[in-house]
Amino acid sequence: MVTLAEVAQHAGVSASTVSYVLSGKRSISTTTRQRVEESIRKLGYHPNAGARALASSRSNIIALMIPLRTDMYVPVMMEIAIAVAAVARTHGYDILLLTDEEGPDAVRRVTGSGLADAMILMDVELDDERLPLLRGTDQPSVLIGLPADTEGLTCVDLDFRATGALCVEHLARLGHRDVAVIGEAAAVYERHTGFAERTLDGLRTRARELELRLLHRPCEGGYDAMAATLARVFDERPDTTGFVVQNEAAVEPLLALLRQQGRAVPEDVSVVAVCPEQVATQASVRLTSVAVPAQEMGRRAVEQLVAKLDGRGSDEVVLLAPELTVRASSGPAPVRP
């Protein structure tokens, strides 16, 4: 194990100079700092985490709160988490992953124990119970998600309201007048999860403006649940020719059931999805979709948080503009006899 004293000897400086380079507490000339950093790299020196925490009053850890629920699509959540961890590491921070559905208790535990220097929260609800605690602490935090009231908060997310509107506009341009939305599981809406509620708001608002008939049905995902949901859609709206899917687990069951019913995609029915790029491109019919930019969301959240930790950041809302990619699943509405 290489020591700080050995780094100092290798660089030809005092141990205190090495310490100042590591902590940034004092201004060190560029030449000296580069010499010390080169010695650190060559010797493979890793500062003792406990000692650094005591010296700087920082743990160099970011807590990432990501409740893993059975009604959420875990792969995209983990893609965001991996992006957060990778970008945090480039800034010298490690990630403490909190996956239980603890709500406010998790926030209290982090802020009260000094476990982490800052927090990133995911799975944000419109009236999230964690938010009053965040507003009441000096510990920096960033939400990946958007609550109803963003006052005093920093948020990063895809603009899901604009995403919903974009999906409707695409189908309207193709001549579709009856559109069904296959949504997330019912529990996601019951919790008033931000991304799902905002997508639905964007869909409904734009559909009214364009005079489209819109039907929304939550779906648990899986073949049996999708079969029941699809039967209900065509029973209630037999002229449905356009589908918007915001439920990754329902994508393949929907495409399979449409084939079984003799409804060709996109000749008879068009399908647009809000999903990760990989889901859209690997589906049995390549899906027209708005991608969920998981890596960009994770990167932006860490950069916002590091800026706050460095005293440079301020509370703001960063919404990523949606982009719709047209593939094989959408086409002109069929001409009715």
C-alpha cells in the first residue's frame, strides 16, 4: 500500500503539499500539482477514504435512491443508475445505492448520518413525500423526475408532456383519428408517478387540440393482461387504428396479439412507443418511438449535483427535448369503406 509520504518523496515535495493537491484547500502551482498528480498515477496511490472524510468533512459518496418496484421497468432504471455511477466516478465520487421503498425514512437516514455528501432521487411522484425533507436540509440533491411543485428543487428528466404530444401529432399526421394508449400498470398511476402522469397529460391535451379520440387503458404487461386490455379497447373503440405504448412489458404481447387477430402493422394498425432505443429496435416490428435517454439523464443529474457540491449550482429544471424516430410500425391510417 503506497503512502502519502512515498508520493511526496517521489514528487520531491512535502507531504502537506500532496495533501493540499488532494484536498484543493490551498492554491498550488500548476507545475507542482501536475508533478504530484503524475507521482500519484505512477505509484498507484489511493487516499484512505476514512482519513479523507475526516480531513475534509466529506465522504465523497452520493446516495442514489432508486426504489425497485415490480410494476416498473427495471432495465431502464438500472441503465440510469449505471450512468450515474460512471459519471460520478469521473468526478471522484462513489455511489451508495438505496433500493428499498423507504420513502422519507431513507432521506432522513442519509441526511442524519453523514452517509453521503449528496442525493439523487428517482421514481419521483407528483406529490412525493420525500420533497419536504429535501427542502428542509442543506444537503445538495437532484431529482431524476419532475414533481408537481419544483420550487427549491433541481430536476432532470425527459420532457414527458412534450413526448406525449409528439406521439399524438405523429399519428394525427398519418390520418389516425381513434388512438388507444396502453399505459403502465395501474399502480403507477395510483402513486401519481410523475413521468406517467405527465405523458398522459401531454397525450390528452394534444389529442383534444387535434380533435382525436383518445382512450387510455393501464396494463400490467405480459400476454394475458395485454390480451384482456386489447379486447377491451376494440370492444369500446372498434375503429381504433393507432396505439401509443408506454409500457415496455406490453410491447411484444401487443404485437403478437395484433398478428393473431389478422391486424397488420402498420397497414391496419400503427404503433408508437415511449421506450428505450433497444426495446424499439429489437421488437418483432421495429417500432416508431420516442427514446428514453437514460444515459443522458444520469449524466446531467450528476453534473448538476457536482456543481452544487462545488458551490456553483443553483436550483433549476432541466427537461430534455423528446425526439421521435420513425420506423416500420407506423403508417397512414387505413381507408374505411
